Amino acid sequence: MEAKAIARYVRVSPRKARIVVDQIRGKSVVQAREILAFTNRAIAETVEKTLNSAVANAESKDGANANQLFVKACFVDEGPTMKRIRPRAKGSASRIRKRMSHITIIVSTREEA
């Protein structure tokens, strides 16, 4: 049994989000929540919300117990980029890219894996 949750258009660069997501891949849900609670990065809160949403989807879909679930897969895809202009010296301008991410977390039971 699998359940998934996606957080779309999160205003953080995918490179920064992947650092946090890589830490919880393959861990049990209880252990992943502990890691995210003590991770000193702003995106950890959003990843934890997405993880809790995936667990809630699994519980409502198949009545799974949260203690038996683990993070089967989690990845960060690149979303659209907002482009802004910043004035620079001598009348020139440079582009600022404000990147977005799509965070996907898939949880599953151990027997299935």
C-alpha cells in the first residue's frame, strides 16, 4: 500500500530542498519526523507538513498505522522560475532568478517493499 503527497510551488530553490529531503529517504516515518524536527533549515517545516500529509493519506486510504510506514521515495523537482531585474553599475542590469520547487513524498508499508 502506497500513499503520496505533493507540495507544489514552494518558494525555495530545489538544490536547498534536496539537502533536507535526502536525509529522510528510506527512513521510518517516526525517525523522519525526528530528523525534520531537529534540522536547522527553513524548508524542513514544509517537508514535515508534506510528510504528515502523505501519512494522513495512507491512514485514510487504507487504514495503515503510522508506526509501520516508511518513506519509500522522496524527491524534489524544479518548478517555474520568477525572473526579476536588479540594477547594477554603469546603467546595466542583472537577472535574479527566484526558483520554486515541487516536493513529492511517497510512504509505504514495510511488507510491500
